[in-house]
Amino acid sequence: MSKAEELRALGTDELTEKLGQLKKTLMQHRFQAKTGKLETKSAIKIIKHDIARTLTVMNEKKNQK
């Protein structure tokens, strides 16, 4: 899990890369959930929160400029 403070220390390119990784992970977890191979159902919720947190920090950086 990424804290907002840790994300604020990253640059915009790193945040974009992290967002892409999180979306890919979310897609994989959703596929595993549909096939019944996902062990923890809360993993999807945690990833969604991380995506939202990352987008929030990206928008903060965008609005500062």
C-alpha cells in the first residue's frame, strides 16, 4: 500500500508508471476473482484505493503548476 506522502515524493513520470502497474494488477486480480483463484477478496479493494490515491496526488501536482 502506498501512502500519499510517499507518492508526493515521486515525479509525474513515476506516478504515471505506478498507475499503469496498479491498473494492470487490478485487471489480473479481477480475472483471478472470476476464475475463483483469488485468495483474498480484499485485494481488489486495496488496489482500487491505491489507484484513487495515486490519481489524487497526480491531480494535486497538475493543479500546482
